[in-house]
Amino acid sequence: MATHKLSPTKFDEIAQPLEKLLTEQLQRDLEDCALPELAKDPHTDLWTTPKVDSKTVVKLSATVKEFTGFRLDPTWIQKGGYSTVAAAITHVMAEIKKHCVAEPAPVRQPAAVV
């Protein structure tokens, strides 16, 4: 695991490509696991699950590490999953920023000259 957090500038540089790749991976994973015949079944409401399962989101950890140096911690993922891919990615990106990005240093005011 990385020992130093990302600078806010570095995070800004990687955020868009990371978000794009995570979205593509999550959508591809969901398509690969889709069961089209269930969409036609009127009894599927018995098996209602979130569109994006939290266990599926955990699979994004390697990509997060590649970009940030940090693995995606399972505690950063919403229990019960997400209603959309966009909701999952928005939440995960916020958690990455919260846990992997250093706080910017406060601006110091020069000492008053007397």
C-alpha cells in the first residue's frame, strides 16, 4: 500500500481517466454477468437486487491501485450496492479522494512587521 497520499494536483490529473476506466470496467462486468432471460420473467421482482452489487465494485481495486497506489478498501463501498453505475462510480471516487488525497496545506500569512 502506498505510504504517501496523492497531492490534490495529482488527483485532479488522474481523476477523469480513472473515473472513465472504472465506469467502463463496471459496465463491462455487469454486461458479462447479465441474464437477459430474467428481464422477461414477471417473477424477477422476487429476486430484486441492486443494479450494481457491492461485490462487483470490489473488483475495481486493482485499477484503483494502478492509478493511486492504494487498493480500494471494501469499507469504502456502500453496503447493499448501488442503483446505477454512475452512483457507484461517484461514491467510489469520493471515497478515493477522501482517503487517498492529502489535504492541501493551509496558506500561511506572513508575520506582521512591527
